[in-house]
Amino acid sequence: MKIHIIGGGNLGVAIAIGISKYTKGNSVTITRRNTSSILHLEKLGVTVSSDNTHQIQDADFIILTIKPYQVDTVLKEILPVISNKTIASAVSGVTIESLEKKTNYLHSIVKIMPNIAAQFAESATCISFQEKDKEAAQKVIALFQDLGTAPIIDEKLMDAATVLGASGTAFALRYIRASMQAGIEIGFDSQTALAISAQTVKGAARMLLEEKVHPEQLIDRVTTPQGCTIAGLNEMEHLGFSSSLIVGIKTSLKQIKG
């Protein structure tokens, strides 16, 4: 497929890299007004342009990774030169219905919420679409399945998906940072502490995804009576480990909804 990404920020670049490295037979064009910071993508075979309409007519689908305030400007540029396209929007706060109106109901609209781990084919990309666009959405789903997982959700949950799957990357990294800092306190150098902490999280996540069990079942495997693990867990919970994370996620969602 030919994929046209409008928006060469962190997310757009991550998707472009993921496609070029982890999918076969796909070509990517990515646009950004100032291309100097993304020219390195050309080494991966990605076409880089400052023109949002560059080769867009040939695209199998278009991905929008832009800011909400940029949507009208971008659509004004591209709509006169495209017809019957699939537009996958990663724009927060802009609904499918709104995009349909803005595109005069002439294109198939798919809502996506990837995260920057798409660069390593490890994104949790939530996807929603209307039933009439189910066939068009299949190529979008197939692409993001190659870049991680691609659960289909109701559009009303897309803001929540933004917090859990995209903002959640920062939350997970903050845990790793804290674990690393603790590792330094108990005797490791910073690089070793980081390597151990990051790999431990990666291993825990893989066990969950492959075994498809509740986290507590895996926690039980590493907690023994009167052991160090349960002592540490109980102290973390006493200090608000789980509750602070839950409150943080709910606060992020409130911020999105205004």
C-alpha cells in the first residue's frame, strides 16, 4: 500500500519508521512544513515533503497526525485534489461525524489512536469507524496490527483510549524511571538499574499478553509468604501506588474532556 502521513511530529515519525521497518510492500510519504528535522527518514526509504498534497492522489489511505487546530487548514489544502479516500485520523477531540462534515461525506473516516511505540511495532492502536466504512477500515486495521495491536473500540471511548494507550506510555516510563532510581539507591549504577527495570517491565507485559491472564495471577507466582515481594507491594499500596495511578489516569481524561 501507499500511505500518506500528514504531520511529521513525534507520532507521525514513529508510524513512518514502524511501517518502513516492520511491514512489507508498503511505501510511505510524510509531510511537515519544516522538513529539516525529519530528513533522516529518507534513509529508510520514506518520502519526505513540505507539501501536504505531494503524491497524495496515489495514496491508498491518508493518516492525519496533526493538532486539532490544524485540521481545517490541512483539509482545505488536500480536499480539492483527492477523491474517495480513506482518512485515518489520530487527531484528539475531533469526532468521525465532525470529519465527515468537514470532508463533505465524500471519504471514509477511520479514527485511530496509536502511540509512539509504533516505531518498534509495539503500539496499542485503538481504532473506531462507522459500519458503512467497515470495508475501508480493514486496510487501516491490517497496517496497525503489523505495528502492534489494534483493538476495535466504540468511538465514545476514544478519549479514554488516548489516556490509557498514549498518555499511558508516559505513565509506564515514569514507573521505570522510579524503579531505576530505587535501583541506584540499593547499589546499582544507573545504566544497569535502567536495563534491569526496563527489561523487567517488558517481560511482565509479554507474559500478560501471551498468557492472557489477570495480573494478580502472575503476581501470585512471585510472592511467597513473608517474602520480600509481598512486603514491598504492601508498602507501595499503603503509600497509594495503585490509587495514585488510577487518579492520574482519570485526571488526564478530565483534561481531555475539558
